[in-house]
Amino acid sequence: MKHVQLVVSLIFIGTISTAQSVHYKLAKAMQQLVKDSTLKHASLSLYVVESNTNKVVIDYNSELGLAPASCQKIITSVTAFELLGKNYQYKTDIGYDGAITKGVLKGNLYIVGSGDPTLGSWRYSTTKDSVIVNEWLAAITKTGIKLIDGNVFLDGRKFSYQPLPGGWIWDDIGNYYGAGTWGLNWLENQYDLVLQPGDNEGDEVTILKTNPALQKAFLKPNITTGKKGSGDNGYIYLPPYSNAGFVEGTVPAGEKTFTISGAFSHPVWQLQQVLEEALRKENISFKSMFDLCTIADTVTRKPNTIIAIHKSPTLDSINYWFVKKSINLYGEALLKTIAYEKLGVGSTDMGVDIVRKFWQERGIEKGAIKIIDGSGLSPQNRITTGVLVNVLQYAKDKKWFPSFYDALPIYNGMKLKSGTIGGSKSFAGYHTSKAGIDYTVAIIVNNFNGSASAVVKKIFAVLDELK
């Protein structure tokens, strides 16, 4: 018995010794990081706890609000799992009003969206654009409709008319990662812009095409050729609902073609073109096609008969791509969806209020979660490393945790979500040391000088002390 007690005591002392050792190593590493000349004017925060006991390993400015960049997706992800459920699915309805007589629909056809960010996405076999359109055509054909003696209405009214969160900057809007979120999304609201650079720096750049072709929108090429090997420094400026935009910046010389990705100014215009073409190919005629979000007479416009419902992949699958590939569109859609499901209005502001209240009820002060969006793209967002660690700790005891954990990427041999915006770099997640101790960690650096890649190496030098 004394032998057993001695072993237990030694293990306990060893655990304390290990914890103290890790604390001192982290503290020393943070001292070096703080003294780094590139971080002279930076704000830093590091918070680490032992996952199983919630014991604090190190607390360096854990209550300092900083711009978290995409680490903010952790908050949106966990909240969505809790409020919507891992099996939540978006539904896109196709239906009609009126009646069908001898192959003629005496009424209107409707496509009614619910904000599904995967509609037309290439990431799933069931959501590809051709699959979706064929589903709709099959449903129409099954009813016997050969002529629509009315209009086709595309209805995205479950989400607010404003597709962008406040605080998103001009340089991001128009590029694929700054895509807005509508009640009807299509192809993840993005396209490829294929450019032809010149042979020498300063040469004009030609726009060869967009894939798919932009509908109702035109881009002016103000972009020039940069140095050989200079990479993608091109920016697209095409705000929501706009018919005209431009491209600025540079793309590298010596490339036969160079592709950058942009955001549709209105995805419904793209969907409209695809649907019109598909209906005409099947010789199904109609009067006109309208976007219900942009016409006045919408109060009574809704189907009384639903002929098919397209269901999205489940939320755990959507979350996988949201976190793994840091897709901003998915985060903004989830935030609006939370608002729609709880309050009946799919607005960003309402979604933000619900998220902040949710965590306040679980002991996190509202002032520690000052967020503008669901993805972390706005530089106005401010959260603390303490919040990130608390949210991660909350998640690990939930039944859906394996799905959440699986979505976290691997950086530096650790399961971490990363975040990057101008002057901000962050990481948050989990790690198990060689000694078998589980850690939950968050680190944020704001206003650093120099390249993000250089700062990442310095951050990893700190996190290596957990190994």
C-alpha cells in the first residue's frame, strides 16, 4: 500500500514539475518574442490551459481584446453546432402557385432559398451546379409542366438585402474571400478572372475571360504587369449589386495566363442565366424571370405547392470546409442562419447579438466578444485569447466535438485554427505533448512589422514549448 502511495505521489510531483517547467519555458519564450524588434509596436496575447483540468499554464494578456482574424471562426463554429445542431440542413424549395392544366402552369414557378452556401458548390457531389439544375428540371418535368404561363421568381428573402457585414474593407470586397451572403447563393458566389500579363514590368494586362461568364457586370482592367515571380497582387473591386467594377494591382510577368478569383456582385444574376438556359433547352417557356429581393411587389409572392426540396450537406460537413479551408462565405451564412432560425430574420447584426448573448449566458463577458461578422474578416473585430480558450474548452465535452476537432487544420504538428489579416496573426486549438498532457491554446499578435511568414516562425517557437 505504501508502495502504491509512493508511486502516486511521485506521479503527482512529476506532473507538477512538468507543469511548472512548461510554464517557465513558455514565459521565457514569450519574453524573447516580446523583445523582438519586429514586435516593438505590437500587441500580444497568449493563454494556455491544461485541457483536462482547466488549470492555467500561462496567462499573458488573456483579457486583452485583439483582432483575431480567422480564429474567430471557432466562435461561429461552436455556436452553430450548439444552436443549429450537427445535422442541420439548408433547404432550397422549388414550387409554384396557381394550377397545372394540360401541361400549362397557370401561375408562376419559384426557387426559394434559405441561404445555403453550398448551392452549386464543387466541394460535394450532391451540390454541383449541374446536379442542382438537373434536380430542378426533373421535378418540373415530373409535374408535366411544358409551359409556364407566368414568371419564374428567384426568392432569397430569408436573408437580409445587405449581403456584407459592416466593417469589411474596400480591398476585400469584390475578391472571392470577401464574397457577400444572400438567401440564394450560387457557386460559392465566386468566379475566376483569367488574365494575360505582359512580358515586362509595367505592361498592360488583358482580361481574357471570366469563368463562369459574369452576368450584368463589367470589369475594367486597370491592372499592370509586375516583376517576374512577384505573385498575385491583383485586386478586384466590384461591390454588391453593381454592374461595373475594375481590377487593380499587379500580376507577374512571363506567365501565359494568370488567374485570380473574384466575388459575384449578385449571385442571383448568375443563377438566373443558368436556369433560363436550362428551361429553354427543355423547351419550357415562361414570360420573365425576376429576383424577388429587387422588385417591389413581393408581399404575396410565394408558392402554394412545393414539388421538390434540395437539402444541403449536414452542418458538420459544412463546418469541416468552413474551418479547414477558412471559407468566409460559410461563416457569414451560418451567422445569418442562426438569426433566421431564432428570430425569423437572416441578418448579420441579429446573428452577432445572438452569439454574444449565448456566450454571456455561459460566463463570458460581452465586452470580450466585440464582433462584427462570423468569419473574422473585419479588422474591427476584437476578442481575447481567454475567450478562444474558453470556447475551445466548452466544445471538447460536447457530443459533436469529434466533428469539430476533425475540421481543425494541422499547423506545426498541432491541431490549430489559424488567422491572418493585415498586421494580425493568430492560432488557437489543441495539442497533446510527448508527456501525454493535453493543452488548449490561443495566441494572437497584432500590429507586427514584417512578413506574416516570419511572425509565424516566431509564434511556433513559443508553441514548441508545449511539445
